[in-house]
Amino acid sequence: MVYLHSNILTDVTDILLDIDGVLLDLSFDKKFWEELVPQEVSSIKNIPIDEAMRDVLGASKALYGTLPWYELSYWEQKYGVNLIDVARENSMYAKFLPGAEATLKKISASNKRIIFLTNCDSRLLKVKANQVPFMQYADEWLSAVDIGIVKEEQDFWKSAFNKFNIIPENSIFVDDNIAVVNSALKAGIKKSINVTMPSGDLSVQNQSEAKLSFKNIEELFRAI
Ligand SMILES: [Mg+2]
């Protein structure tokens, strides 16, 4: 961990936050993509679950970090499945990360603008938002899938900065994906922070190579 000024929000006007793995527990996405989607594919295609798992995992690895990987419709068309129904039926697994809601309340009281920037498909995001009350903390939000450019690409940042009049020098950005943190850094957000504990049950943990990394937003914003 690198020591930041005790008030990390000095000179910051905008707090930019990823959603999954930063606010919401990544265990939902892990379950959705690694268990529920292969189960659905197995049942619709009438193939063994092992085969469906191998197929989804293989396709997923090939597309990791690109737009289709995040697009629900890509997977729905590829396998002829309805993934929104699957997400709705299992939405009870979506939840806040430990300490995330209290931290959101705290930063909401700081009079900074809060903007959620996510690669999550907005269709899936709506299912999560119906289950977990997190959208009420956002002044603005943007899904990369809606504009067709993911956070890994520099054009995403150009779009987001223009859309919301964001000044990168006056912003802080938090994400659990190191490739996205590096992309935000390159776009000019010096306070781009990687969180290393995106799931409450520790089923996912990152070994961060970022200059600025914290376990979670609770630890990051503890001093404010
Ligand atoms: Mg994330």
C-alpha cells in the first residue's frame, strides 16, 4: 500500500467508481459466468455440463477484456439462451461488498460528484440494481456496453470525460481490474486505484501491480 495524503479527496471534484468488484461483490459475476451461464447452455443445447463449461470458458478466454465479452447479447446469440431470465432468477446472489454501502454513504456526504463507470451490460446492471440499492448513490453513470467502447480503450475515457465534463486531474478512479486502472492512468487520471479484494468470500483476489492499491473502498476512504 502506498501512503496517500490523509485526505485523499483534496482537489478531487469527481469520484469515479467501477461497480462490480468495487461496490458489488464479484462473487455474483463469478457464479453467473462460471456456473449459471454454462448450466443454461448445457440445458438448452442438451450437452453435458462439463462440455458447456469448457466451451464457455474457452470462448470467454479468447474474448477477455473486449466488448463482446461484456455484452450479454453476444452470448445470448452465440448459444441461443436468455441470460436476463437467468440473472433475474438468481439475483438474490447479488450483494454489496462488505463496507461498501457505508462507504458510499460517507462519500455521498462529501459533496463530490459520484459517477459510476462500468463495463457491465446495462441490462444486467438493471437486474443487480433491482436487488441491491446502489444506483441511488450515483449522480451519473455510464455503461461501456451502451456506447460500444470498453474501459480498456482510450476512446472510452474521451467519451466519458466529454459526456460528464470530467477533469482527469481532479478525479479519483477505483477499479478491481488492473488493465482498466492502467487505461485510466494513461487517460490522465493519476489517482487511479486498484482494489485487490473484489469478493467478500475472497474467492477472487488480485495481486496488484498498481502503484496505488487498496484492499477495498472501505480501506481506501477510511481517512475521510
Ligand atoms: Mg470490476
